[in-house]
Amino acid sequence: MWDDGRTDEDQIGATYVELEWAMEYLSMKKDTGALEDRQKVVMDLYQKLNRANQHKMQPIPVCEIIYLLMN
């Protein structure tokens, strides 16, 4: 990400394994109230990153123009 010697995981603040855990945990629609402290931190990081990048996951809007031939 940045050229300061840190890994991606260091810069994000969570490992890819932790982020994948958060993604899977939320996909199973489990309650996040019973998480341990580190899990809460990872969940918050994942949700923040996910919200910030939603525009990359949504399809590009397409305008459909219907052309009618008239006889």
C-alpha cells in the first residue's frame, strides 16, 4: 500500500485470515455482541473497509435507450 516497510496487514491493522473470518462471520448472520475484544476490533475494521469500498462492488449503472422504428 505505502512504501514505508510495513506489510499490507500491518497497515490495515488485521491479518487477511482475520478479515476473512469477519466476512464469513457476518455472512452467517451471527450476533456480534458476544465477540472477544480482538474480534470486535477486527469486525470494526472489516465493516469500515467494506463500507468504504462498496462502490467497487456495485455494478456500473447502465442507461438503456430503446430505439423504436416507425414505419
